[in-house]
Amino acid sequence: MDRSLRIVIACGGTGGHLFPGIAVAEELRLRGHQPLLLISQKNVDREAAQKYGDLEFLTIPAIAKPSTRSWKMLPFLWKMLGSIRRCRAILRERRADAVLGMGGFTSLAPVYAAKKLGLRTFVHDSNALPGKANRLTARWCDEVLLGLKEAAAYFPQSQVEITGTPVRKEMSALPPREAAAQKFGLDPHRPVLAVMGGSQGAKKLNDLTVQAHAQFPLGTQVLHVAGTIDEARVRAAVGARADYQIIGFCDDMPSVYAVADAMLCRSGASSLTEIAHAGLASILVPYPYAADDHQTKNADVFAKAGAAILVQEADLDAAELARLVGDVLGNEETLRGMRQAARALDVADAAQRICERIEKSFAR
């Protein structure tokens, strides 16, 4: 479109909200628009603001909603009112045209403030089972944008568009496998299982991987993103084993995906989006304490498509994990089929689709 739009993207709090928001901001800039990202004070947001220095970020308070019956609702509502006033001031100062919320309660205040100012409003949800915050935020949105079609039934009163979940530009062209293998000290000619427990609850997954490693198919290499908190403990447990590389935090996920043949990980929507984009087979172990068990719903989409094996943490021990890894990496035909199924779930132009929906709303 001819007009340059000023779009505010509320995307802080978790990587699952933040990184898709960054992907949309990158695409908006390519289209000649002016994105501004609203983030929280959390470490993941601060580190992203430093890494993506060509984008503009502003910090707003991140307010997690307590139980509705909790006495904490009163201070929550007071803080929410303050956040709405802060967002209203930002939107006026920046002369914003629209607000896009990428999910969670970080999105609620900016979207509500924008609606009251008469701006265009959108919310995006990546999960198969949308969160309560997004279902509430949708009341003040002109359009609800979804990563998975399974979520559409939860927004019966909203105008819904299935756009997919966007990935950052850095994911669009993975490095050569040989370069990624060299970066992590791996042999590019042998299979690699990448293990990633996510930011929550990785300890048991870490332990099971270490215990099962000896029973993995012969020649299997492990690239284990153990988490900064658990890195030292995992290193001590692994010792001097060959074929087992450990890192605490990884800020180069394209290289991980480039060298991996399969993933063992949780099933947050953002991770699954990137796995599909990279075309990787996966063994998915949903985080058992995720709100409304939404990670199981995400994993089920991939399992039913033949792209992943879904196993609950309560049903997993070292022997079972070794068997599952063998089923995936020990059979070339199975691995190839799972990778093809994963690629079929990818929506490569999700960021473009979201931007088009915003632009079209100004052409009406």
C-alpha cells in the first residue's frame, strides 16, 4: 500500500510471543511501515532488544493475571489500569495506526487502549488451544489471527483468519550442516539428536536424556541445550562421554536446526513453528504444568500429521526414551517421512499474511 503505517506490536514476556512479534516487525519494515515493539522487563525481552538493535523497543509493565477468586485480583486490576494509561500515552505520542498483540496479558492493555482510541486492533495466537488472555483480548479486536486452524473454534464471536505463526528472518536460510556441525564440535556425517527443554521444567528431560544416551542407536550424537541453570549439573552427569555436546543457552538456533536430524523437546507453539520451518522430525514431551495443558494440544497436531511422536513426561523413562529415539533415528524411511510431514505444516509466509491482513483493514 502507498501509506506508511505506524504499527505497535505488543509481544513481550516469553519467547513464544516475542520472536513471532519480531518476525512481523521485520516484515513490516520491509513493506515500508514503522513498527514499534512493546516488551516486558524480563531477560528474554532485554536480550532480544540488544540483538535486534535495528528495531525499536519500548518497555511496559508485564502483569500476570492471578486466579479470579484470589485477593491478588485487586492489585492486578489497579496495575492493569496503570498499564492501560501508559499504553494510551504511548499510542498517542507515536500517533499509532494499529496495535497487534502477540498473546498473553502483555497484549491486553495495549489492545484495549488502542480500541478505546479508535485504532485498528488485532491479536495473534500461536497455540491449538488459545490462552485465556487471548480469548479475553479478542473482545476488543477487529480481527483474530491464528497460527493453527484448531484454535478457530475458541473465537466464535470474532472475525478469524488462519495466518500461521511467523518465524524470524534468521530462520529463513539455515547455515550449511557442515558449518553448524563444526560450530558445535559434531560430525556432520552422523545423526544428531538435538535436545531442548525450554525455559521451564527441563530438569527431568535433561536427566532422562543423560540416562538413555548409552542406548541410543550406534553413532548417534547429542546436542543438548540444557539451560543455564542446569548446565553444570548436566555436564557433571555426562562427564567425558564422546558424541555428547552440552551448551547452556543458545542464541543461534538456526545452527541447531541445521545440524539436527531430530528434536527432543517441549511443544510450545513457537518451537514447533520453527521445527516445522526447518523440516525436522521430533519427539515431543509437553510441559506438564502448561496452562490448560495447551502444549499437549499443540503436540497432538504434529503427531496426527505424522511429523512427531507425542509422549507425556509421566509415561517416559530412560528405556522408553531410548526406544523412541531408535524408532526415529534408527529408521531412515521413518525419519524421512516425519521430516516431510513437518515441512507440510510450515506456513512459510505467515509474517506476510499477518501484514497483509493489517494493510487490508486500512483499504476497506
